[in-house]
Amino acid sequence: MAVVRVAFLLLLVFLTEVDSRCLKKPIIFNFGDSNSDTGGRMAGLGVSINLPNGRQFFRRSTGRLSDGRLIIDFLCGSLSMKFLSPYLEALGSDFSQGANFAIIGSATQPKLQPFSLRIQVLQFLRFKARSLELAGDSPHLIGPDEFQNALYMFDIGQNDLSAAFSNMSYQQVLEKIPSVLKEIKGAIKKIHDEGGKNFWIHNTGPLGCLPKKLALNSNEEKDQHGCIKSYNDAAKAFNVGLRALCKELRSHLGNATIVYVDMYSIKYDLIANSAKYGVNNPLMACCGYGGPPYNYNVNATCGHPPSQACTEGLRYVNWDGSHYTEAASAIITSRILSTDFSEPRLSFDYFCHA
């Protein structure tokens, strides 16, 4: 296990310090939910997200729902970029290399409820308009060509599925998927209409493997790895639709490059083969209450007494019942960067090469 811990530490260093191959300044705009929120909800609503969130690396809470860095942080690190500042953070933000519009709890629907995907896109449009208006007054703002050449990342849809399962049958959840995909399609087309041409789309992960879902739905049928079958089947159905949507948009948006990334396969493999990656308890939250098998209690969630966090280290896949640990995010990012799960198989830095 000591050898595995050293290997993980080396992986974390690599993902943080890798030399960028970009030939021009990389600029990223991100849209999504808690999987990629770097502090937007805490900044926008003033809610407290306390330690132990952030204990691993930041040593303080930054508004991320994790013990440390998220996948998007590691992806930015692979380009030697600064972490993306939340669009709603007024103090200390640096928007010279993009902005993060992702907010914890976001979904595609309801369409005009803060902070839905449609609202995030409207926020981006205002950000772009103001940046271009003020570009002559500051060399640190993003210009027209940079908006065109930026990478537009999307990781959203999981909360739509989760909300649907709270009051719908499995068949009704499947029937809702096209409306979710329609909103994602509209967001991509709107940004393309504004000149964006580089898109990076994450599909949704195995919802049925999250400790929160397992603890609250203990009677549901499980698959061979202990995950809720219906939840994962719905996630896979959504992903089939999202993949088809990306293929459709590639043919309709001639000058756009749209990379579809199979996050489901990456995350499910980590859970199904956790021992191979040197992590234990793939279906159990590190930070929570109740002990095995899931360590999740809706009345004592991470950061609220009497919940407790596991010993600081690199052993767990899941952090708080719904989100991944920094260690898991590092492993997942390394698989993303391999391009083995990307369609087409372009490197993450493709957009800043030429």
C-alpha cells in the first residue's frame, strides 16, 4: 500500500506540474454542476461550505465539494493554467484565462431557475459583452479572437436524472431525457452562434454507484458491483443520447470541433476495479455518518455534526456521498488525458495548439 500511495502522490504532482504544449494562451469557459463548481455557489449565494471540504491541498474550504481539487482543476493544471475563477466571485478573481459558470445543484431544467444551464449561458453572454466593451481599457481582458479560440466545457445532466428519480418511474425518467438533451444542444448552438468552435463534453457518471443514492434506495436492484441498476441504466441511456447529439452537431456545425468524453466508463471502472487503483471502499463515503456499507446519513452530511471524515489520505473514491475525492479525481483526469475515452481522440490541449 505504501508503494501505491507513492504512485498516487507522483500522479498528483504530474497532473499539477505537467508542461503545457499550448502555443497560445489557453482559455476555458466551463458550464456545469457540483462536479466542476470551483466556488460559484458559495460566492453567489453566500452559503457556507466548511472544512473538512478542501482539507487536502487547499487546507481550507474553497467552495468545492471535495477534500481537494476537482477534475477541472487537474485539467487546467495539465495546461499550466491557473484554476478557473467562479464567475460570481467578486473578490480575487482572475478572468484572464476564462471563467467557471458551474454551480452546485445546477441542471438543465427548470430552464430559467438559477442556476440552470440556460442561465449560465446568459451569464457567459454578459461576460463576453462586457469583456469586449472594456477590452481597450485593460490588457488582461479576453479579446474577440480569444473567445473564438477558447474551449467551452460542459458537464451537466446528472442532477436532471437525480431529480427525476425522486418522483418518477424509470420509464418516465427515460422519457425526460430528450428534453435535457435539447437544452444542452441549445446551449452549444448558442455559443457556436457567438463564435465558439471548440467544445469538450463530459457525459454523466454512474449515478447508481453514489453512496447517497445507495443509502436512500437500499431496496433497489443492484448490479454485480453493488450499484443501483435502474439509476445506471438511465445514465447510460442519457449518455447514448448525448453521444448521438455530439455526432449530429459535428455534421451541422461545420467549423466546430466537439469532443465527447466517456466519463461513465472511466468512473465505473474506478469503482469496479478499485483495488487495481489502490483505493478501498468504492461505495462508501469518506466524509459522512453511519459507517459501512455507505457511511451516508441525510441528517448528518459531511461538514455537519456528528459526521466525521476518514483519516486524511488517498484511500477513498467517494468524498461525501455524491462527489469524488481528490485522489479519485486525479485518477479520472489521467484517464481523460490518455484520450482513450474521447471521441474523436484529441488531446485536451488541442484547442491551443495552432
